[in-house]
Amino acid sequence: MSKPLSDHDRRKQISVRGLAGIENVSDLKQNFNRHLHFTLVKDRNVATKRDYYFALANTVRDHLIGRWIRTQQYYYEKDPKRVYYISLEFYMGRTLQNTMVNLGLENACDEAMYQLGLEMEELEDMEEDAGLGNGGLGRLAACFLDSMASLGLAAYGYGIRYEFGIFNQKIVNGWQVEEADDWLRYGNPWEKARPEYMRPVHFYGRTEHHPDGVKWVDTQFFEGKELRLKQEYFVVSATLQDIIRRFKVSKFGSREIARTDFSKLPDKVAIQLNDTHPAMAIPELMRVLVDEEKLNWETAWDICVRTCAYTNHTVLPEALERWPVELFAHLLPRHLEIVYEINRRHLERVAAKYPGDVDRLRRMSLIEEGGQKRINMAHLCIVGSHAVNGVAQIHSDILKATVYDFYEMEPHKFQNKTNGITPRRWLVMCNPGLAEVIAERIGEDFIRDLDQLRNLIKFVNDEAFIRDIAKVKQENKMKFAVHLEEHYKVKINPNSMFDVQVKRIHEYKRQLLNCLHIITYYNRIKKDPNKQWTPRTIMIGGKAAPGYHTAKMIIRLITAIGEVVNNDPVVGDRLKVIFLENYRVTLAEKGIPAADLSEQISTAGTEASGTGNMKFMLNGALTIGTMDGANVEMAEEAGEENLFIFGMRVDDVEALDKRGYHAEEYYNRLPELKQAIDQIAGGFFSPKQPDLFKEIVNMLMHHDRFKVFADYEDYIKCQEKVNALYKNPKEWTKKVIYNIAGCGKFSSDRTIAQYAREIWGVEPTLEKIPAPDDKH
Ligand SMILES: *Cc1c(COP(=O)(O)O)cnc(C)c1O
């Protein structure tokens, strides 16, 4: 394999990575050396690669400081409405390269490092991922921060600085093994502690009711077990104290008015709850307004509802938060009283509107009775918010149907905000070659206005453009192949189709359906080894929750299939199966630009939106997928004929549920499916432990909630169409171009502009805050 261009050489050819004057280079070198000396206290004789990374990070960080302070001053003066995005997860990944890209400093830094004899990509690889999230929900929060800043909103993300991020995944003998992620071990140059703003957060204790109000006393600092609930209350309590501190020093607070006028809070503050995890913001805001600020309940409740908004991320019942009342009573006794009072008044309103409908009261209560009493946090969020949104149109529609009683009573609350991704990280940073080819045709404005990608349609028959797009993909594939060889000692054929499914391992995402295709394709090659099979490298990656046994068995099955397929000389390099170890933001950035085919194959109605699907689309992969989540809107935007859509629609799934899903019918009717299942069940992929996968087979045959077999036949046929098109590279690349051209909607800039106008009541701008003097 010929070695691809070095990053330095590639960058020199690429303008989208920042033209910030080459005159910066000598300043950058000087500041880098200054940090190496004064911050790291090292010279070049003893400095390690990590020291160089820290010196560069500090150099780049300096370019943020002036802007940061100027932004604070500007917002203090203008006192715009503030947006608070509260999330238990911010899946940030790395910061150095992203900051250079957003500041337009990347080329200049690269040149500076080059002149100092250092390879910038090597230094970038020293940075730990900030893995403070699990998957899509946390990554969405991170993309939103990028877009809120880019659109000039006075917005803040509030979350927890966990000492350990999501575990590192090792694959040992085919099994997932979890390792602690000690990401702060060497320090974090991207943070600034503010201990001067430290506030107490209370737990446990009891309530005392006095004539002049309620006191929460005898609280303790945290120890004990209820860690998750503590984390949720911790972030909410600290955040609200900071929100109120800032409100009180603002013009509408006591700065210009004698007493803080809380009736203005909803005009000056919007709080967005990322799922129910920060739902405690609702009773906590009520506690502050009623117990501490002495507002009456009705006034406080009106303020609370007009301030808060809630985003729902799933309708899978096992993911809904329902906290036992007992736990609440112990940890947060005052909040339990408040939740009960919210519920009493809420049920009073329901009863007034629907007299005599007792069952409706039971369905709509915030407190679930029967067995252990639980608080339904989604119900609390719906009642306590003025806006409730799903994350893709199909999901928002399903949400309305799922909580129909609430929708019927307050239809005006329900909205849709289709998710998006930031084109800075997910195109310009991770795929500069593609960004450059696009910029050569339509200019660079698409980076902040992704709808302009539509202008690419006129190049869809342009031979040179088709060639350029295909060439970038081939280069990205070569580079990823080299990465895999270096890190995992696997050799892959860069001329094969890179067929990629990366996401959390979960039954609803149906990695098992992918496995059944792999086995079927393998059996077909074995049966007719001389046919011209389209070569495929199938890569699957993702973490299984440590306590989710079935997900861990799915990983074991994938690695077992790989052991057999990859070592079969009859198959050769026409089919390889690779488990991508430790999938995380940084691996997504390396792998997605190299993908030809994106697998988005969840059971219709289960994937709320997906954002991985959008990253692949923007990076020039074609999608094989079901009509689920944002796939539906991707097909609308790119043209359904430019995606490989297969399988049941939501209606079909519901109809099948009514008829009854019987896996054995498919098993008996489809010989290739039967063969694949018999092989898994009979130990073909686990000869030393023939019954290793018996639970998986039993699940698929007898209690598969996600109906894998029902979509098998159509999926296999659809994969045949994928193979046929891949044999025609020009037609393939034309579809890629239609997909890239249809990506505009999936910018998180569009998503955030809609949240701003339709929920938060603020206006996004591209107006620049007057630039500070960057010189010190
Ligand atoms: C985008 C992203 C996800 C979400 O992927 P889905 O396919 O939408 O589930 C998960 N993990 C990482 C690291 C991501 O970057």
C-alpha cells in the first residue's frame, strides 16, 4: 500500500483549515516556547511529546482568553436573555484541533510546529477525550455548545465534571473488558476552576414548617449510595444558584431595581432540560422561589413553567426515569413535598377539565401507584415546562401519541426539533479533504450556512467533481486502513467497500441484523467462491453498558464471526469483519470520513433521531437504513432514491404487533436465515463452546422485542442493491453528491436557531462581538 500524504503536506494544500496569516507563525512559535519554559518548566532536552501537546494547547488557549472576557463584558452590558442548557452529559471529545479550526489557526499552528521539527498530529494524539457522555445524547449537547457559540447566543452549558469519563473498552479474547478512564491524570488545559463561586448543595435532612415558610434543615454532604439521583440534584442545585446569582446582578435583578423582580425571570432566562435527567430543576426552582424568595405558589409556578422546557430523547419504556418515592423522601424530603403539591394541583386541573374520568387521573399522575410508588420524571417535565420537544419529526409524532393525555390537554406545548451536528467538527475538522473539494466549487460560506450545500447539485454530472469526491474518499480509506494496521495489527483491503455500523451496542439498534447479513454473505461466497463478489470490510464498533448482558454477548458474537470469516482462505480479502475497539468521539472522527456505507438499521419507531446517520451522510457515505428517526428526513432531503431504505415502517411494526410476531415463521420460510441461526446455535462460530450463543438464539427465536427476523429478507435484498451499485463507482458517487447536497438541514446551527426562536424566545445572530486585541 502506498503511504498517503503526510498531514503536513495535505494541510498545505488546504485552505479551509484557516488562512490566519502565516505572519502568525513566528508569534505562535515564540508563545509555544514561552509556555514550554514558563508553564511546563521544561526545555527541549527533557520535554516529552505530552509536554509539547500542553505547550501547544496553552498557546492556542491564549487566543480564546481575550474573546472570552470580551464576551462576558458584552453580555453584562447588553444583558440579553440567557439560555441555560442543563445536561448530565457533554460528550466533548478532544478540544485542541477543534479550537484551532474554529479560530482559523490550524494552518499557522501546523507550520509553526513543522518549523520546530514537531508533527502536529502526533501532539494532537496526546490529548485525552473528554468522554463525559455515553453516546448520541451527550454528543448532541456538545454539538449544541458549538452552534450556540457560533450563533452568538448568550448560552451556557451546565453539567458535571466527572473525574472518570465513559470507560475505555478493551477487547480481550473477544469479550468487552472495561477500564477506568482517568482522563484528568495529566491535567486538563481546557478548564478554569472557579472556586470563588463555590456553593453548598444539600442532601438528606428534614423539613420544618413555620408560619413564615418552610425550612429544609439538618442536611448532610453526600456519601452513601443514591449516587445517580445525587448527581442529578447536584447539577441542578448548583446551576440554579448560579442562574439566580447572575439574574440578581443583572439589570432586571437588583442591579437597577431595589428588589429582585422574579416576574421578569422568564424574560431573562430560558432553561432547557436535556432529557429528564435534570428534571429536578422544576421542584428546585419552586423551592427557591417559594421557600427562599417567599413568592406565593401560583406566581412561582407561572414563572417556573414559562422558564423551563424539556427535550424527550426516547420512548423505550426501560429508559424512562421513575424514581422510587422512598429514595426521594430520604434524600430530598422538601422536593418530595413540592412534587406532591405540583401533582395535587395538576390533578385538580385534569379533574376540572375531564370530570369523572378517574382512569385519566391515574394515567396522568406524576406518582405511579401500585407496588413501589414512583415519581414519573417525564410527567413532571411535561407539566413543569412550557415546551416539550422530540428530536426528529417521526419521534415527536410518536411522543404525542405516547403521552396522548398530556398532548390532548395542552397541545400547544408539543414541538419538534430535529437534531443536527456541527459541520465544524464533523466536516471541516475531521474531513478537510472533502471540505476543500466542496469549497473549490461553492466557496467557504457553507461552513456557517450548511444549506448552501444545495449548490453542489449543479455539479452532480461534472466528471472532475465526481473524480475529486471519489479521490478524497479513497484517501480517507487509505489513511484509516493505516491507522487500523498501526493500532490493531489488522490488514484491510482499501479497495473493498467500508461498511460501518458504529453506535452504542443495543438490541434496538440491531447489530444482530448486521451479523445475520455478514453470515449470509459469507455462506454465499462459500457456496459459489468463483463469482465476482463485491469485496466488503464490515466494521462494527460500540460500547455495551457494563450491566447489559445481551449487549456484551452481541459483541462476543461479532468477534466470533470475525474469527471464522477473517481466517477462511476461501473468502480471502473479499469479506473481513472488524470490531472497532473503544468507539468514542475521536474514533468517530477518524472512521466516519472513511466509510462507504452507513448502517442505520433500528426497528422503525425505536431510534428517536440518531446523529451518527447525519455524520456519515455529511462525510460522503451512503445510508442503508430503516424509516426511523432522522433517516426519514434524510430521505426527504436527499431523495429516497439516493438512500437504501428497507424494512417495516412504523405502521407495519404496529400491525405486526397486533397480528403477533412469530420469529419461527421467518426461520422456517427463509432457508438462508435458518442456516445462519443454525450455525450460531450449533457452535459454528464458537467451536470450543458450542452453546456460547444459545441465549442470543433463544432471544431471537422467542422474545425478540425488536423483530430482527421480520426485516431480514428485505435487508438482504437491499444489501444486494448496495453491492450492485458499488460495482459502478460513478453512479455510486453521484448518489453521494446528492446526499452531501441534502445535508443542510442536519446542521446543529439550524436546530439551535429553531430552539432559539420557537422555545427560548431569543434571536440568533451572526453579529460578531467586537474583536479584542489578541496581543497581550
Ligand atoms: C454521534 C455519536 C454517537 C451517536 O450515534 P448514533 O448512531 O446516532 O447512535 C455515539 N457515540 C459517538 C462517539 C458519537 O460521536
